[in-house]
Amino acid sequence: MKQYTHHVFVCCQERPAGEQACRGQRMRDYAKARIKALGIDGEGKCRINTAGCLGRCAEGPLLVVYPEGVWYNWVDEEDLEEIIQLHLIGNQIVERLLVPEPGEA
């Protein structure tokens, strides 16, 4: 058994005012609380982690879901809820929130 069915890294990079940064700590906290409330957190289930810069600031705010390696852009709790419900629970990619692979338009 894999340690986690889904391992989510949320960019929480903080930078000085005026510089691009995801600043996702509040949203990471939201996602972590939601998966706990839904009972899908922990070993053999889902894990939400803080990430530093994921290197794609112009496309942020970002999170990436492993083992699939799916990158998402989000705006608010509704977007994160959609990722939780469709991807983490339903194993469906949330197409409208996907970040294109580098070099794709």
C-alpha cells in the first residue's frame, strides 16, 4: 500500500510586497481542515503539505497533487473544495483548474 493515495503540496511562498508569490498558507489550512473533517486524512489516505516556491510563480497560486503530478491553480475555497471533492475523493481531474505543462499554451 502507498503511504498516501494523494499527497498535496500547496505553495505557501511569502515574498516582499510587489513580488509574485502564492501566499497559500490560509488555503493550505483550509484544505487540511477539510480533508480531516471528511475523514480522508492520514496514512493510506490524503496528506496536505506546505511547499515553498514551486518555481512557476507566474501561474500561481498553485498546488500539485501526487502521485499523479497534477498541477492546479486556485482562487478561493470553492476551487479547493472542487479539487478535494473531484480529485482527492472522486479521482477525477478538475480540468478547469489545471495548469498547463511548461511550454504548452
